[in-house]
Amino acid sequence: MKSKPFDWTALTLVIIGAVNWGLIGFFQFDLVATIFGGMDSWISRIIYAIVGLAGLYTLSMYGRISEDMISDDN
């Protein structure tokens, strides 16, 4: 898979989101809300939306990984 800067950025945002969800699940602590003024603040909502979009974007990596695996076999 050829690494693009946008891929790395999206993957980093997905990891941040996963860590935040882990903190919520294990400790009932929302790091994003704590840093940016609660879940209802507009900046928190923007961050949640960007992380969500990054998650949707990373779904495209499955297709690119399988394409790379096919091209590596030939």
C-alpha cells in the first residue's frame, strides 16, 4: 500500500478516536469532551465529526490493501 499523507492523518485520527472510546468504555472518561469543553461544545462536535469521517475514509484502505496484495502476487 502506497502511503499518502492523508492516509496517515486519517489513521492517526482513527487511533485517537479508538483511544477516546477505550477511555469512555473503561473509565467513563471522555478525553475530547474534557479538553474541548464538553460534548455539547461546537469544537468537540467538529472533532467527533472529523474523527468519524476519518473512520469512513479508512474503510477505503481495505480495498487498497487487497489490490496491493493481488499486485504483489503477480
